[in-house]
Amino acid sequence: MKKIMIHMKRYIFRGILASIPLVLSFFVLRFFYVFIDKKVLNLVDRFIGYRIPGLGIVLFLVFLYLIGFAASNVLGKRFLKFIEDIVSRIPIINTTYHVGKQLSETLSLPERQVFKKVVFVDYFKPGIWIIGFVTGTVHDEKSHENLLKVFIPTVPNPTSGTLVIVRESQVVDPHWTIEQGMKAVISGGIIGPEEINQKI
């Protein structure tokens, strides 16, 4: 009986963990439907006299597109900087805004393609490796070799970290994608590849 209870508890717990992404997805969809689609439909209904299912979501996506387009040009960036300056002066709200900004910058790092590849760097002492992202190379005129510029991110916020210059012989290529390396950093190693393709 005890073994059955342990077995049940184990798989019920696993079921809870497995259902978390599904539940979050459900609430996101519900948010889009209830708080966006329905409210927008009510506004549109007042003007045109009838409803178009899904129009609220379409208009919301168009709104996001316009914000993204504005944030990509000079005038839009200046406007967002103006809003940021105002928000940074408001207590509590400025903290929330900066947390959201850090999250936004973190998620946008792979899109910017500033990282060339993921490497393991023998950083602290021999035998201890740390995840780094190659951002480019620099030529050493004395040794006539190209050195790697490697960004060592801070866990779990990869928008800050340390830049080191190392030889290629001081790094190991685990053959991870940038996305895989980023997931490992952000999650503190909880999420990410479970193997590397080269022995350290």
C-alpha cells in the first residue's frame, strides 16, 4: 500500500509539472479572448453595429506590429526614450518597468545575432568551465594569432556580464546553438542541453 501511495504521489507531481505549460497557455489564450478580443469587439460593435469574431486579436497584433515598427526607427526610439525617462522617476512603477526591460533585452539577444557561437571557457581555474558567447575576434600582432572575444553572461540575467579575451585553445565548442546556451544561462542550468558533442 505504501509503495502504491509513493507511486501515486510521484506521478501526480509529475502530472502537475507537465500541466504547467498547458495551464499557462490556456490563461494566455483566455487573456487574449476575454480581455482583448471581447473588449475590442464591444467597441467595434458600437461603431459598425455587428461583431466580427477574432477581430480584437487581429487589431491587437496590428498594434504590436506598429509598436515594433516604431521602436525600430529613430523617431520611435526617441519617443520610447522619452517615456522611459518619465517612468524612471515614478517609484514602484520604475522598478516594474526596468524588470520588464531587462526581460525584453534578454529575449531579444538571439534576434540581434550579436553572438557567433557558444563556448565553454576555462575561466576560474583548470577543470572549471563556464558558458560564454563568442562576439568576435581580435588580432594579436605580437603572436600573429586571432584571439576570441568571449562574453561571459551573469546568471540568470545575460544582459550583464564580463568580456574576456582568450585563445582558441582555451575554449571548448560544445556544439550548442545560441538559443540552447541562452536557455541554460537564464534558467541557471535547469533548462538546456543535457550533453555536449565534445569531451572536456
